[in-house]
Amino acid sequence: MTSLFEEITSPAASDVPVRRVTITVNGRPRTLDVEPRLLLAHLLRQGLQLTGTHTGCDTTNCGACTVLYDGSPVKSCTMLAVQADGHDVRTVEGLGTASELDPVQEGFKQEHGLQCGFCTPGMMLASRALLDRNDDPTEDEVRFALSGNLCRCTGYQNIVKAVLWAAAKQRGRAPADAGSEAPPDIPPEAGRDAAVDATQGA
Amino acid sequence: MPPSMPRRGPEMTVTESRALDEIKIGGMGASRRRVEDNRFIRGRGHYIDDVVLPGMLHMEILRSPLAHAKITRIDTSRAYQIPGVRLVLTGDMMATRNLAWMPTLSYDTQAVLATDKVRFQGQEVACVIADDPYIAKDACEAIDVEYEPLPPIVNPDQAMAPGAPLIRDDKENQHDNVAFDWEVGDKERTDQAFASADVVSRISLHYPRSHPSPIECCGSVADFDRATGKLTVYMTTQAPHIVRAAVALIAELPEHQIRIVSPDLGGGFGNKVPVYPGYVMSILASILTERPVKWIEDRTGNLISTGFARDIYLDGELALRKDGRILGVRMHTTSDHGAFFADAQPSKFKIGLMHSAFACYDVPTAHLTARGVYTNKAPGGVAYRCSFRVTEAMFFQERMVQAAADDLGMDQAEFRRMNFVRDDDFPHRTPFGFLTDSGQYAKCLQVGLDAIGYADFRAQQAEARSRGRLLGLGISTMTEPLGAGNSREYDILGIKMFDSAELRVHMTGKAILRTGAKTQGQGHETTWGQIVAHELGIPSEDVLVEEGDTDTAPFGMGTYASRSTPVAGAAVAMVSRKVRAKARKLAAHLLEVSEEDVEWELGRFYVRSNPAQGVTIQECAMAAYSNMPDGLEPGLEANAYYDPPNLTWPFACYIATVEVDPMTGVWDVLRFVAVDDCGVRINPMVVEGQIMGGLTEAYAMASMQFITFDAEGNCVGSNFMDYLLPTAWETPGWELHEVVTPCPHHPIGAKGIGECATVGGPAAFVNAVVDALGGTGVRNIDMPLLPDRVHEALTEKHDVSGAPPVKTD
């Protein structure tokens, strides 16, 4: 090396082991050649440009990378892409459609269940998995179901309310019955003055 | 003008008098749902790792495994043999460009890449730029570094011991490990107060090293375009304009050719204020490779090398009269700054705003001495969800207050009430010289006591104790200075601390607002629009808010220290008023009356003598582009720079009740009551979200979250398996209450709030656990109150220190 920067010959493609996988992502089969060491989170983000899946800790603790794997929440940062071969993966991009949100997405917005938004996709997918198996959870059940997902902004209280809001909506009851929705005559976008439950003005 | 846009004459502008419902247009006081959520809930946020540029390369950093060691050799040849590696940077290569060292925010220097020796575990030693992050990581492992170990220093006692190895041997005239000595207050008068005291209460405390740990780590994408000379850096920064200034000064690039873009930030909490070596390396790498270079920090890198917080020791004394009055305060702090003094704080104050302690108490005199030392630990000293060491100040204050009340045998609430600054005593000069301006301290305390059921709890506590159950109640009351400046006293590296806003109202009455702040989850895109709605009557949904791009945003000092609403939020109000003043001229023209005859109500000007005759702000906007009077400049836009006359002083009363298991030392929070007075609330929903988030970080620090070191200088807490953060399962429920005392000098009466709970919260938990141990003689357990520490205190009946080094097995 005589200078600071020299062009390096590109590697021959045959040097790199490759495995072909087919993964159903958000309902659509995707076939890709991947290095066996590639993490699922990186395949989703860089390979498929599904950047709603975030990585926050690399050690399966924070849950920002949570996706649904055959319907169950998994941490995609510590799962290899090849392990998902032949399986079904759902990311935040597959949670709602362009025109219709999942009740969980609505609930997070209505109950201020997010601030910076970085943990939110993982939180919502873990919530979706809970509501798929239990559409009327208690607060403790929500807290337990989300205990693999870290949030540094909200203090969780509003996340719990968001999931309960979504559960009420999913059961077909107006979420207002859950005790925390805006009065119907004021569109949510326009805001409301009603105090959040936890607050009693002094 | 297009034919479809009719020129509007006065006859067309007469509208019925109407009072806009401010809540319905999403103005002040509305719990408006957040605008930014629309993209975040769809996974369409745009964070640093989502930035992808054509031809982009990837950078990974090789870090030191040792805390203190000479570097004797670095061999990068094996790394270059890995296909896909484009560049390997070492300290020597940085040094040839005068970039091996960079200035810190505290007038010290910090190594970008180590040249002579490494001074903490995790220090940057080399970096690799490659086609792919996996290749870059492989290549880092192929760099051979030889070290010659030196004795590590992991606490201030070791640092100040005679003959201690010199950590900063790079600095001329540095002969020991002392970074600074600083003092404030009146020593003589304070000595007199202590001489005349009936009782002197003493306590020694340690606020452990912590890390803000936003869920998104740091990162940057540097893109230098040699053809245009333009450097664009996408980076995780809470203060993009300060970075632009720093890059201009450090890299000697012309400032107009530097564009810093802070995309969506996955949390900040102070962690994303400093300029880290990784940013600088990515910039140089882009210049050398002429390709965009992306650096995405991993979690371990984030925890072991970027801005820590706290790590400070206190020897505190209160001079007391028998009846409970505080006569004087003496504090001595010893702070551990790691290898480089890189605190992010105003230049004048070496230990931040530590001297804001005791601001809510009527104390005649106080004296603070502070010593900062170098150790073989990561640099930083960032204001982790606090206003420059205010968290430590208020924790120390409330622990000292509890100990003093106990020493006097006084009730905790009564002792505080007796010493509070009274409501009619504002403005009040604090013992260290701050000027507080408003508050209802006793009322806040009473709201908290009523909510928790104070008398009932004390009875229940006594009854439980007789059956061997340990219940405790902890109070923490404090006012803290938020919203730096004013510019007379507050600057960072000489740049005065003000902030800015720019508002453009378009022809159809829609608007774009830009500020010099930078949201990281606080919801500026939502709340700034509400201030505009309050001032102009333009519905907040018609206001687009943009921040974080130095090419478009007005110069501002960024978001930290709870300064957004106090400073940038005030600028938003002021710029809206400038626009309103111009709109008034347009209204007078449209209404064919003189400006003096025009009155304002929300969203509308009308003729004083005939309120039914009026024009809306939207009609004024249209006129600004289609029907302006002769001599009036077209357009409807303005900018405002706001230099606050003072800090804002929110007040908080936090009360925790806990039960300690005497068998295990495990403690559970029974209830937590928070009473916050942050003045006028722009968006109550967002304010409550900030409080609950802050309380959770307070609980984290009190219960589990800390970074410590073993005797070798190994960082214990280098990943989320060791550095524990509370989940939804452990986190208690929060009961929120409010008192409103408007800030007298802020244009909309608001005070800072984002950090109150993190600042005041920890002492409530610790006070509660220590209260539960009443009768054992235990005065202090250092945070975090891990079960083994509490158990040791209970069984051994002595205080428990948490200072490093810790034993690791």
C-alpha cells in the first residue's frame, strides 16, 4: 500500500457461499440468494428495503427488530435469513394497508403510544401477536406480552392503553367504551381537551 | 395572476363575526394527535440507517479492548487483503491531516483515533471502509494492534492518589489527573452559618455512571462532492447547527458548503449532542474515497464510547436550626469525566448547573466546590435528559433534605413546607445566585400529599411495621432551571444560547414553519403548529413543521436541556406575532380603515366600530400575494430570534410509596404520584407523555440502570444484557396531577417539562426505600438500589456504596 487509497480488485462471486431462500414477506413470496450469515433483519432492511424494521441492540434485548414469523413475534436481528426459508414473515409494512390501518396502529396514535417512533414497529407487531391470540387482554397480560420490547420515551403506560384501545376496537366495540376515546363530535385530528384518564387537574 | 384566482376587494371580505374554537383548530390546550405518528406507525420514519445514497460505502470502527495502554504497532495489511475493503484509517493517518484530535464542548481535546495510547476501553483505534458492513466488520478483526498495558484508573480516589499514572500525558502542563477545580457561592457567610447552626446534617452520595441509551444508536452518512465542494452529512444530532459550526472550524471547510441534516431521531436524551469520532471519521473517509460513507454504531459501541452521564460524588452538609430552618448549604462534588473532559454544557459552568441545587428552598447562603478528574473511562458528561447536571443537583438536594429532616426528627413534608420559597416571594434570588420567578411550591406538595393519602399511609406504614412488613414513602420536590440561555450567561464554545423560528404563510393560508430546534420524539411537528394556531388562528393541521436541515432551518442551538419550548417555542410565538403584525396592515387595507381601527380575535381582524365587518387571516394571506396596498412589501413571512430573559423554572413534587421484602431486598413500587407545574401546557397529551417517559427513566436509574467498571477498567454494562433497562413489566403505573403557574416572561407562559421527571424522580424512589429501612440506622444506599445492596443494608445495618471498581466473577 503506497497511497492512502487504492482500488481493490473486486472479489470473485464464487468466493462467497450463497444459499437460495424463498420467504413469504407480507403475503408475497420473495426468492433471494443470500449469504448464510446474513441476518433476517438486514435482509428485510437492505435487501427488501423494508426499513420499518429497526435494529437497536444486536442482542435480542430491545425488540425494535421484532417481526412476526409464522404469526409469532421473533427478534429478526438474531435470526439468520436462511432460517426463514419457507416461512412466513410479516413486518410493520404488512400491518395495515395504504388506506386502512390495523387497530393497533390506530391505537398507538390515539393513545400517544409512541414518541420517537423507533421501537414502535416492534411494539406494534408484538401487540398484534398478542391480540391475535387474546383479543381481550388484561393490563398485566399486555405488559407481559410486551416485556421483550424496550421503549425509552413513553414509560409504557400509553403503549398499554394503545393496545387495550386496539383490543376494544378489534372486538367490535367502539373504543370509546374503553374509556379513553375522544368525544365523537371532535375529529381526533382536531384534538380534544378531555383530560387523559390518569390526570386530575388540581 | 391566473384567471382562476380572483382579485379580492373589500366587498368580498366581509365575514360574520365568529369566535374560533381554539381546541377545534388544534391550538393551545388541545391534546392534538401527533402529525409525525402518521409515518411512524406505518414504519415510514426516516432514520439515519434508512439513508441510502448511490455508491455508498460502509464504515466500522475497531475499538480498544484495554482501558489504558500504549499502542506499539498497528498493522492493517491483513485487512486490506479482504476483498471489498476500500480504506483503513488509523490515528497516524488522521494525524497527517491534523484530525487525530478534536476539541470537545468543554474546551478540552479528545482523540478521534488513538495515536499514542488508548485511554479507555472501547476507544476508537482504527476504522475500515468497505463495500458492505459485514466485510468492514471482518476487516476490523484482521487489523493487528499491539498494546503495552498501563495501570487503569476507574475512580476519582485512584485518579487523585499520589503517584497515580498520568492519563492525559498528551497535554502540556498537565501534571496530575485533575481536569478542573471550580467553586461558586459565599464561603465566608456559609462558614458563619455552619458555626451558628444547632445541628449539622451530613451525607455522602454517589450518583452512578449512566447512559442515555436511546433505542437508536448514533450514526452518520457523509457525502463529500468534490465537483461542487459541498459536504452533506446526515447524522444523529440534536443540534445540527452547532455541528455545522464545529465542522467548519475543525475541518476548515467553508460553512456555506456544509449541510448537516438530522433525520428522524430514534431518541436522543442528550446522547446525540456531542460530536463523536465516528462522525469525523466518516467525513474524512468520504473525502478520501469520494463516495458516501455510512457509519452505523452498534449497541456496544454506543454504550462504551459515547456520552455517559452522571458519575459524580457528593459530600453534602446542611446547617440547621432546631426548629427545622435551613441556615446554609455546603456541597463538594467530585466528578469522574473519563479520559477527556467532554461535558456538553454552557462554557461558564464547569460542573453544569449543579449550583441550581436548593433553588426551591429559602436558604440564606451556600457554597459549592467542585473537582473534576480524568479516569480511564469513556468521556461524555452529557446532560442525560436534564439541564446540565441538574439531575445530580436535585438528587443530591432531595437526599440531603431527607437526611436532614430525619436527623431533626421532623416530618418529611413539614420540613420541606417550612423551608420552601413562599408564593409571594418571587422573584427570588437562590443561594447560588439564580433568579426564580414563579411557583406554588406548597400547593404542589399538598396536591401530592392529598393524592397519595399521606396521613393514612403513615398510619398504614406503622401498622405494617409492627407485623414485620417494610413500607416506605419518599418525597422529592424541586424546581429546576430549564431552557438555556439567556445569552448573557449561556453559551457553548462561545455561541450564545438563543433560538429561532421562520414562518412562511402561503397564499391560501397554509404555512411552513422551521425552527433551530430538533425534535427527537418530543412532537415538535405537532406542538409548534399549535402555537401558530394560538397566535394566528391558522388551524395547526395547515402548518407544516420542518427541522434539522441546516440548509433550510434558521440557526438554532438545538434540542436538549428542555430548551425547545422555553426558547424555540417562544420564537415560534414571536414569529407568529410578527406575521400577525404584517397581516394587520393587509387587513386594514382590505377593510378600508386605518390600522389603529383594526381589532384582532383568533383568526380574524375586524373593524372596532363594526365587529361584523372583518377579514380572516387566510384572506389576509391571499391579499399578501394578490392585493397588497401600495408601498407594502409583498408576501407574508417572518423570522424571529428569541433570546430568553431568564431560564424557566418548572416545579415538581414526586411521591413514591414502596414495599421492601426483608428476605430478599427486592422492592416494589406501590404507588407513584407526580404533580408537575410546567406553566401553560401547549398539548396536555404530549406533556403527560414526556412526564411518564421521564419517570420511567428515573425509575430505571433508581432500580437497575448503571454502568460500572472492574479493577481492570472493563466496562460492565456494555450491552443490554448487562445494562438493564426497565420493560413494561417492571415499570410502575404513574398517577399524574398538575398545577399551573404560568411563566411570567415566556410569551405563552410555558416552562420546560421534558426532563423534570428524570431530574426529580430518582430521589423519590431512593427516599422511599431508605424510609422503609427506618430504624436500621441506614442513611444511604447508592443507586441503583439493586436487591443485593438493599439486602446488605438491611442485614448489616450499614450504608452501601456503589462506587467502582466492582468485583466480577
